[in-house]
Amino acid sequence: MRTNADAGGRVRHLLAHRLFWPVVTLVVLLAVNASFNSSIWHLQWRDGHLYGSLVDIVNRAAPLALIAMGMTLVIATRGIDISVGAVVAISAAIAAQMIGGQLVVDNGVQTYVSRVPMPLALITALGVAALCGLWNGLLVARVGMQPIIATLILMVAGRGVAQLITEGQIITIYYAPYFFLGNGYLLGVPFSLWIAAVVYLALHFALNRTALGLFIQSIGINPAAARLAGVRERPITVCVYMFCALMAGAAGLLISSNVKSADGNNAGLLMELDAILAVTLGGTLLTGGRFSLAGSVLGALIIQTLTYTIYSIGVPPEVNLVVKAAVVFVVMLLQSAEFRRALRQWVVRRPLATRT
Amino acid sequence: MADQAVATGVALPERRLASYLKSNIREYGMLLSLVAIMAFFQIVTDGTLFKPLNLTNLVLQNSYIVIMALGMLLVIVSGHIDLSVGSVAGFIGALAAVLIVRFELNFVLAMAICLLTGAAIGAAQGYFVAFFRIPAFIVTLAGMLVFKGLALAILQGQSIGPFPQSFQLLSSGFIPDQFNGTDLRLTSLFLGIIAAVALMVMDFRLRRNQFEHGMDEEPYSLFIIKNLVFAGAIIFLSYLLASYKGLPNVLVIMFVLMLLYDFGTRRTTIGRRIYALGGNEKAARLSGIKTERLTFYTFINMGVLAALAGLVFAARLNTATPKAGLGFELDVIAACFIGGASAAGGVGKVTGAVIGAFVMGVMNNGMSILGIGIDYQQVIKGLVLLAAVFVDVYNKNK
Amino acid sequence: MSTTRTSSAGSATPGLPPVLHLRGIGKQFTAVRALHDVEFRLFAGEVHGLMGQNGAGKSTLIKVLTGVFPADRGEMRLSGELISPANPHDAQLLGISTVYQEVNLCPNLSVAENIFAGRYPRRGGRGLWRIDWPRMARLAKERLARLNLDIDVTRSLSSYSVAVQQMVAIARALSVQARVLVLDEPTSSLDDDEVQRLFSVLRQLRSEGLAILFVTHFLDQVFAIADRITVLRNGERVGEYLTPELQPQALVAAMIGRELDTTSVARAAAATEAQAEQAPLLRATAVARRGQLLATDLTLRPAEIVGLGGLLGSGRTELARLLFGLDRVDSGALEIQGEAIALDHPAQAIRRGLAMCPEDRKFEGIVPELSLRENIILALQARLGIWHFLSRARQEEIATRFLRVLDIRAGDIESPISQLSGGNQQKALLARWLATEPRVLILDEPTRGIDVAAKQEIMNEIMTLARQGMAVLFISSEFEEVVRVSDRIAVMRDRRKVGELPGGSSTEDVCQMIAATS
């Protein structure tokens, strides 16, 4: 008897764990993939690094994971940031423009050099991204605009800014060291994964080893109580938006490095949607409060795996969008109290009907 | 005290003028800004702006934005937002192409099907927003994705066209000229004059009605000036258009819709109920207004207008492309906010939204003539939107 | 126990049955008995005041009356007919019109539109959809003229003062062929002239035969306008009185309870003389905030408990919020430990040793989804800042300590605070502030909704803290509590301080000070 109760309790505890459903979804997706494409699990060691479909998925998911982590914090404070796509484009454009594509002959060998030292380009790109976040944060916290409107402004203007920086062209980047960001491997594992991991660990540390996580959650759950308790909600809100934009900037660097170009128009297109979806899949509610960083990262992986699955099935890319939308939809429906109530009524009514 | 009676006809004319202007400053401000911007660009482009050809293009380029702004205004006033309109417009355009070009369906029937589809789309989204209370931006964001994908799917990645002549008339057609004028399309000019006179007559009647019921009306001097200016402007613009190809069909459509929606939002019960809903949902419900149903209807309306805009756009380009509708929603939303709608709901005028759309349109057009890049245009668009919302928030927090 | 004196006051004809008659009304909310066997009568042509403290059942009775929810027991009769409105709209259709405390109109619409929202006069008769604006404006003007208000009805509602908005709300309530007009605290945002204007309107409506139910906290107002007064306490009707026959002290006594304590209670361990010499920890001089508090002085010294006594609506919470930095002071000066300061944010006050347990623990107190532990250490952590993070062990230690000291009944410190009972939540909030080791502690209704045993524990804890040097500002609607523990009692009424009483005063002294007309 005791073992049954124990097992039951443990199972319930497992089911109730926040990450349970995201993990299950991911596993199911991978299984579906493996069922018609067993090579997905193949991992080889080639050219000094890991090689395989899983590695690709992880590499592509890293930028999305970064943005999702930033978005998680914004959503936790009851806000939203739909300008991240534009910030991705801006940061990619700045880096590409500063690095340029000059060809130089050096000792008879043609090499590409960078217009400015690469670290400077990277720092500038990230700095400008942070400024974008500061802009958003001030509009929300000081001016008092609704987050969706405030970030809509940057979403509209930001693409234009990105295009201006690239002067309307798609800048191709030739500078080899830059490719390392999105294509390189460190100790056999993609460099982008390292970046995402480092950010995750740093964030985890900052949120759990300092009071930041506690404050963000209180602001999201009950802003009035947080204020009364002495939490400085305005500076924290501004910082959260800055961080989100910074992550978008970093993602922009990774993406442009991966495709070796910066496209002001298309870089980061619709990434805000993917990010919001990743956060929601990971279990964080759009109404703010408790959040799950790990959940958002899992959400990013799920989305990337989903995209990969759809491609490998051979379904046209437009269906990708439809499927994504359907998934958002189902998640939102399940989160809606009215819907759950309606569902319960419907479910409860049916057995009664059959009984008579 | 300000709360006490506002004197009618007893106070000095100058004081009345000043106080009237102050209380309606937002409206007149918008209009004056539009006039100022037009004047600015007219000068800066050495008179190209008002050239008949350019004016015609300006109207044609902004038609779909105006059409959608009418619907978006109602959605925003009711306190929600619709991010899917661009994708829906693109999808409907693609649907029309498939029906008309590929299946060779009669274009009137195809248009009817398209409008009904738009209504169905609006109904689906509206149902989730109104009855399940899922935030509108999520539902319509999902809708945006779905219809972008569906458009790609039914077009199979290609562009479909051209459309038959009869369909193209929707966008590129002009009012036929009965008088066979050579340089001047007289019918169009006459229509313009008639419209101007009709508006003046309606305004006079309204003023007389107000006077009979003792309501505060515009100071007489302002009233006369305003009507003369409007009439003059309409006749002038009709003349300019008439000297090119006449009044575009789509302008007539826009005008009719504008009148309809302006009337609806100002003088019908259902229109005013939407404003009550946006102002204070609880109070509206307490007054017996069926708020969920009303929200549902605004989304259906948006769907139909988005479909219409999609048809107009496809007819203008003469093809349906997968990229159609990209970014429309931002233009439309910006137009509404520039025109004075409030993000919190309950505030916004049809005339404002139309003016806002034209402000954006004139800026786009003028900047293109000047050769300013699209990118700068995007930045400036963003800044104008910022200014408009900033003013709104600042006023609210005062 | 209730007393009823039948009336022959106002223009109510003796012998005529009441327009509105509630009998045996009972309402239960899971654990709380909000109303029990309440009888209420409202006659045509009278203004009837409904009085009672918070938790007395006033708002529940109003909600039953206006159809927000049905009563569990009892019956309601309107002009003799049994009614049970299913929702507020229903009640309106029956002829019971309500004007709420917060103007529940649409600020973006014009005055005329607000009056006729949902019932627009149409062009061409009913059923059509074109609004007849000119007729609507004319009718609106007529309605407002009935209230002696002549304003431009086409301007938006928000362009008028709150007083005018209230009038518009009343005009709207009247336009529905009302037989009963319910005014729920209509004067809380009005100044004196505006109140007088409202009253003259009410008198006129009364002479036209309308039955008016007037809910308010303000004593002088109810004596000025009401013909009869019904007092509720703890969900039961204490009595229905004719105003001319009711003394103010008796009214106050009925509201707060019949246990008038005429014996003085000496507070143990009173070094009262020495206290007066110590430098004040907090000194407020003529602090005021427009629409909320008139110029008030208050001084708090170490090791003393200052009680803030007064009825609901007297401005106690507003004063506390100003002292703590939640609201900005419009005029007056604030000094904390000798340092003059203008507070923008509670964090500034907390840094200087202040702490406050808010009145509404649901909205401004607990952070629902967070655990008990997180709620307890929140303020302390906020004061320490982001970097100086309390380790998990330290947090648990603090939380467990207070769990024991205050006897908080909770599963464990990790359970979400929303699962705790009201009393335990309140204790947790108290723990939160005690953890910051403040010099000045402001407690706003700390014992509301708490059982007797827990109340005792909290009060004992407060007295211990004061003995150890803390200054405590204790706000409570229960006068016995206030007089029992306070060294000094500042008495407030109608948004200002009317005087101070020394420790050892009786509840009757407090009542007298409140009731005294200045």
C-alpha cells in the first residue's frame, strides 16, 4: 500500500513539474522525426567537431534561445517586446557595415580584412542594441505607454534604421574570424551553443543568486504590493527591456555570422513571434509573474525541431507558419480560463446525455 | 465656473472662437497638420505633389490603407487590436487570383466569395477574442501567421495574374466621362462640385438643427470659413484629378465608405455602443450593452474591410504575389493612432483615421518624389507614430 | 436585538407601506456570514441613511438590492411585489437605480451620451438605429435641469469635475423611471459646496416622492440629510432610528458596538513622562493631499504606540500612505529622525526605518503566487538591494523564526501564500515588516478579518515591540483595541485630525470626540 501511494505521489509530482510538458513535447517531436528519418540521431565526429542533424538544430536554435530568454524576463514583468526582430536586423547591419568586405593582398595571399577591429564592431552592435532596449524601457516605465505600442514604434522604425545602415543592400561578410560566431566549434560543440549556455548560466546565477528574480516576479504578479514593499519597479523594468534588446543584438550577430550576410529587410523577420511562442510553450504565462528560463530554452528547441521536422517531411515552408500558429493557438486556448470552463461543461455534459 | 452654463450667443465672439478652438484642438490640429504637410511637400518638390498624375497616384497608393483604417479604428476604439489585416489582405488577394484567373470564375461572384471569406476570418478571430477573452494581439498574431502561410500555399509560391479588365477597374479604373471632354473629364469635375455642395448643405442643416435645440455650435465666422475652405479644396482636387484621368473608382469607393463609417460611428446606436464599450466596459455592460457580441461584430467588420483592401491591392498590381500585405497592419495601426485613436480604447474618429492615413500617404509620396530612401521613410513613420502616441499618453497622465 | 420606531417623518404618509421592504435577508460566503436576518424598509419621499463599519454588511446589502448577487434567504418586495433581480440591469429595469462610489460612466463620451447609453433616443421611433442627437441633447438638458445643472451636454464627461460627473450619474440613474435611488458613498470625492448642492438636489427629489437610500461614512452629512438611519453591525441590523431622535454618540456606539467601556485602562509599563522628552522619530506638520487629507499634524516617538482612531472614511489610511511615501504630499512637511524629506517612493521611507502593513492585504500586501518564505523576506530583501542576496538558508531561518514567533499556521514555508487563511496572511505580512527591524511601524487595520486568538497574539507582539523601542502607529476601526494599547490616541474625522486623547481614555471619550461638531 505504501509503495503505491509513494509511486502515485512521485508520478503526480513529476506531472506537476513545470518542465514536464515541454520535455515531453520535445521528445515526441524527436521521435516523430526519427520514425521516418532514423539518421537524425546520427552523431559523428568529423573535422574535429560533432556533426549531425541534432547539432544543426541546436546551432540554429541558439539565437532564438537567446531572444527567448530576454523575452521571458519582459513577459514576467507583464510586458511584451515585439521589436526584437528589428533589433536583430539593426545589430547585424552594424556589425556587417563596420566589418565590411575589403580584400587585401598580403604576402601574395588574398585575405579579407575588417574595417575596424572585430571586437569593436561586436561591442558597437551590442551597445546600440542595448540603447534600443533603453528606449523601449523608458517609454514603458517612465512615459507609461503600453508595452505593445511602445515596442511597435521601434518595430516600425527599426527596420528602416537597419536598411539605412546597410544602405539598402544585403551586405555579404567575408571576414573569416566573424564566421566563427555562428559556424565555429569550440571543443567539438558549436560556438553558438556555448554562448547560449554561458548566457543561460549567467542569467540563472543573476536571477537565483541575487534578488533580481524575486523582484521581477513580484513586479509581474502584484506591482502595487511590490512597490509598497520597497521594490524599485521602474529601474528594474528599464533594465529588463535593455537586456531583452541586448539578447536580440547578440542573436543578430549569431544569425548574420551563420548566413555570412546582413539583410536589413529579412534578418530576424517574425522572430518576435517565435520568441513569444517559445516563452509560452515553456510554461511562462503572458500575464506575468512566475517564469521559467529553462522552459523558454526548451521552447526554442521545440520550435526549431518543429521547423526541422516540417522541412524533413517535405511539407512546403508555408505550412510551417500555419503549424506554428496552430500550436500558439492551442496553448493560448488551454491557458484561457473561459475556454477550460467551456470545455469542462462540454465534457461533463456528454456522459450525462448518453446516460439518459 | 467652467461647469456652469456655457453661454450661447451671449459671450463675445472672440472668446467663443478661442474656447471652441481649444476644445476641438485635436481635430483641427490634425487637419491643419495635413494641410501643412501637403503645403510643405508641394513647395519642396517644386510643385510636383499636386500635379494631377501624382495626385492620382497618391490616391491609388493609399486606398487600401484608408479602407482598412476604417475597420481598424473600430477595433481600436473597442479596446483591441488586429495584427492580421495585412496577411488577410494578401490571402484574399491570392484567393481572388486563384478563383478568377485559375478557375475563371465570374469576377463578381469571386469578389463576393472573397468578402464572405474575410467576414468568416474576422468572425473566427473575433469569437476567440470576445468570448474566450484571449488577448487580441495573440489571436491576430496567430492569424497573421496562418494566413501568410495559406497565401503562400494557394499561390504555390508564385505570382498569379493578370486579372481580367473588368476586375482591374476596381483599382485602376476611373469614372467614365459622359461629356467627352478632351483635357478635362467633366463628369468627374461635376461630381466633385456636387459633393462639395452636398457637404456644405449637410453642414448648414446640422448647424440649424443644433441651433434649434440650443446646442453649442461653432462660431459663425469659423463655420463659414471652414465650409468655404472644404468646398474649395474638394473642387480644386476634383479639378486636378479631372485634368488627368478623372476620379479614380477607388476614390469613390473610399469616399462612400468614409461617409458610411463616419455616419455609423457618430450617429447610429451600434456605433456609439462601441465607444461606450471602449470607454468603460463595465459601465457599458451595466447599461445593457451586449459587449461580447459587439466586439465580435467589430472583428467581422475588420475582416470584410481587409478582404476589400486585399482585392483593391491585387487589382492595382494586377497580380497576386506572396509578398502582398507585408507590413500593412503597421501602416494601418499607425494611421489610426496618428489620427487620434487612443491605445486604451474609447477614443478615435473616422475622419482622424483617414487624415492619419493621408498624412502617412503624403509623407510617403513626398519623400519618394524627393528621392528619400524607403528606410528613412520607415524611421520617420516610426517617429510620427511616437509623437502621436506620446501626446495621447501625456494628455492622459496629466 | 433590533429596535424599530415607525416613522411619520418626511413626506411619507403614515400607514403607507414602504416602497422597498427587505425581510430576513441572509447571505453567506463560504466561511463568512455577511448578512443575517436583516430587515430594511425604505419609504417613498424619504432619504434613508445606511450606516455601518467595514464588514458590517452594507456593501453586501446594496449588492443584494441591486442584483449583483441574490440573497440566500429572505425576501425583497418592491411596492408590495416580490422581486429578485438577476443582474444590475434587471434591477434597473425594475426601478432601482444606483449611483456608485466611483463614477461608473464612460469618460470618453459626452454627457448626453452617458445619460442615455444603451437607451438612445432614435430617429423615427424605436427599433431603428439612427440616433437623434438633437433630441438626446435636449432630453439630457431637461434631466440635468431637474438637478439644477445647466451645462453643455455635448462636451465629454471627463472635461467636468467629479462633482458634476456625480450629478450626471444621478441624472442617468433618474432617467430610468426610478422608484428607488441608491447612492453608494456619493460624497467621498466632493468638497463642501458640492455636497451642499447634491443635498439640495436630494431634498428636491425627496419632495417629489422618490425613495432615496444614502450610504455614507460621514456623520455630519447623514445627520444633515437623512430622515431615518439604519445601522448594521457584523451582518445584523442594530436598529432603525428617526434622525431627530438619535444622538450622535448613540449612533457611533451603535456602529461600533454596545460595549462602551467607561473604565479607564492603564497601560502597563508606561514611562509616559520620559517618552515626551525623546526626540520624535517621525514628525508630520500640516501634511495634506488634495481630495484625500486636510492639513494634519502627527508626531511619533520611540517606544510609544499611537492609535489613530476614527470611522471609515476619516482619512486614516490616507494619512498613513502619505507618511510612508506611497502618495505624494501636496503641502506640509515631513521629518524622519530629524531629516526633512519629501518622499517619492516607499523605498526611501523603508531605508529610513519605516515599515507599513497596508489596509488591503489582497491588493497591496501579499504577492499571491510567491511562497510564504518569499513574501516574508521581500521587504527586507528590497531594502538590502539586488546584490546583497539573502542566502536560501538565511531566508528559511528568518521565515521559520517568524512562523514560530507569530504562530503562523501554514503547511510549510514553501506553500504559496494564497493558500493561507486571511489571518495567517496578515501575520505573514506583519512578519515581512518585522523582518526589516524598523524604527517606525505603521499598521493599518492589522487585525481585520482575524479570529480572536490571533488578534490577541498580534496585539501582544505589537506591545512587546513598542516596549523595545519601536514607534507604532496603530490604525483600527475597533475602538476597544485602540484604547487598550495606545499611549496616545489621535482622533480623526472627515479627513482631518480633530484632536488627541491621552492613553487610558475610554471608547466613550473617543466617540465623543468624533461626534462633537466643531
